[in-house]
Amino acid sequence: MKYYSYENFKNDTNSLIEKVRSSDFEGIVAIARGGLTLSHVMAEGLDIRQVQSIRTELYDKTDKRDKITLFAECDFKSAKKVLVVDDIADSGDTIKTVMKYLQNNFKDIEFSCATLFYKKTSIYEPDFWINEAEEWIEFFWEKDFIRSCNA
């Protein structure tokens, strides 16, 4: 298990923002929950106001379920280019499901995907990513804000 600190997040997110900046995205879809923190920061860095989210459930802590559940309802108004954001392309099942849903339901929009981490074993490679992961990543938002049972 590898701990991923706020400092790493800040530096990598700035790098990811620079990678996608020239694509002129008009909206961002966060895959909840992992993509929520990243999407907010990227929206600020790219000055994008149109931020939406799709919630999925595939993992219970580190245990992968047999089937992914998708909770979604998006409205993109006039956007033609939208960036889908998640923290990691681990198995790739979540991103693949979300991208398929979006592409099937919004045929006039060009969707791209960005993550902080990508595992080569993933069935879906994001269009933009920063780090290759070889182990489970423990993000600062998963660790640093947990209240101790003894507190």
C-alpha cells in the first residue's frame, strides 16, 4: 500500500491541468467518490464552472464487488467537450462503464478521461494520466481525515 500525500496531489494535479489545458474542455464529470477532490481542483485550475458527478459503487474498501452500480443523471447544456475525472484507473471497470454510459447518452459530446494514476492491468487507459500504479494507493483524503475511535 502506498500513501499519496497532499503535496504529491498538488504537484500531480498541476501537471494534469497543464496536460489537458489545450483541449479546451467546457465541462467536467467527476466519478464519485474518488474523482470529486480532483475534479474540484481541476475545475478551479481550468476555470470550468460546469462540474457534475456520477456516483459508482464497485469497491467496498479494498474488496471489489462482482458488479458495478452506476447512479447518474447529467445535463451538459451546450458543452461539446467534457473531461471525465477519477483518481485512478485501477481495474478500469468503473471508468469504462461511465465512459460507455456518457457516450451512449450524449452522442454530440466528445468525452475524454483523466486520472492521477493508471495501472497497466486496467481494461481502460485514460486519455491523460500522471503516475503508473503498481500497488494499492491510499490517498490523503482517505487517511488524513479519519477520526480515531479513541478520539
